[in-house]
Amino acid sequence: MKNNLNFKKRTHSKRKDSFPVKVEGLAVDVSKHKSFDSAMNKWLRKVQEDGKMDQIRERRYYEKPTQKRRRKASIAKFKEKVRRQKERENSQ
């Protein structure tokens, strides 16, 4: 059976260099001078800024289109209410 995927065969060596941890284009270089925890925190920050976590949370369960519209409308209503309150406070 021929392997159609372009994976390199891993070779075992005594040398431990840094290697990138990748998830859909997000990579963090883990070098021997940095700890894994700091690299993990940096990766999590990148994922959070990219909006991937929000996307995962939204897609966890199916949401009907009408429910999406209602949710977005209620969020917009709340934001408008807050904006109007700030305007009133600023004008007084």
C-alpha cells in the first residue's frame, strides 16, 4: 500500500532542537531556552486573539438559524441600550 500523504519519516536523534507546534497556521517556536508552559500560554493567547476558541464554542452544538437571529438581535438590543445610557450620562 502506497502512502499518498507527504509525511516525513521521523528519525530518532540525540539532538533535541526546537520544533514548532502548529494548529491551522498558528505556530509557536519552543526552543530550549524557553519553557513549555510559556510557549503554551503564548499559543493559547494567539488562538484567543484569532477567534478560534469562540468559533469552537459556537459550533459545539447546532443552533437553528432563527435562534441565531434572535440571539444576535438581543445582543444588538443590549448594546444599543448601553450606548443610549452612556449618551444620557455624557449629556447631563
